[in-house]
Amino acid sequence: MTLQTLSTFLWHERDLLDQLLYRLQVERLVLDAGLADRLPMATRDVEDSLARMRTAELGRATAVDDVIRDLGLAPEATLAQIADRADSPWQDLLREHREALVALAAAVRDAAHDNQEVLAAAHHAAQETLMSLQESLGTYDEHGASQTPPSAAQIVDTSI
């Protein structure tokens, strides 16, 4: 494969990362809007983007291996090292790809981390709500009459 082929794979991967970032942002909007019924769809879109990324990474890895071999680099050579060894105009283009991929990957990582924090907070709040409901739920006696259990003692901090 050629540097042109590698560049084509890198463009594709950049596009997929941008799509993944978009889908993570949509997922965050769904979370912030409280649209719990839409969350599975948003999450599925993120998972689909990740699957497409994994497939694209295989093609890119093959292209990188071929270019590394053609340029006489070590098998573990990085994109920066490939760019350093490549002829002009490929040097500049490969460096641009690298910078864009690093920036997109950081944005995706940050968006995913933020979404995970929001989901964890929502999960924790839901658990607390369910626990408070269980404490206040009434029961029925043997005749079907409703009984409310006695309230547990509560400590109130009046200094606040």
C-alpha cells in the first residue's frame, strides 16, 4: 500500500472519530434533557460508532504496516516517525492527520468521561430515590387494610 492509501484510511478514521464525538454529544444532550426513553437509542448510536472505529482501525493498521515496511522503519514506528521519513508533500499531510487525530481522540475521551460521570450521578440519584421510597412504603395487614410502618428516627441538622 502507498502513502496515498494510508492517508485515505486516516481521513476515514478522522471522519469516524468526528461522528463518534457527535454521537457522544447527542448522548449528553439526551442525558441533560432527562429523556430517559431516548437514552438507549443514543447509547446504541455511540456503540455503533465504536464498532465502525474498530473495523476502520484494522484497515489502517494494515496500511501502516505496509508503509512502515516500504520506508524501512521499525514495526512499532509511530505516525510521527512515518511522517518524518516520508517525502514531501506527505510529511505535512501525515503530521496534520496526526494532530487532528490526537485532538479528536482527546475530545472523544473527554466527552465519554463527562457522559460517564453524568450517568453515574443519575444512577446514584435513582438508587437513593428508590431506597427512600422503600423506607416509606406501606404494607397490608391480613385483612387487606393499608398499614404505614412507623417512621425511623431522623436527625436534622438545624445549624444549616
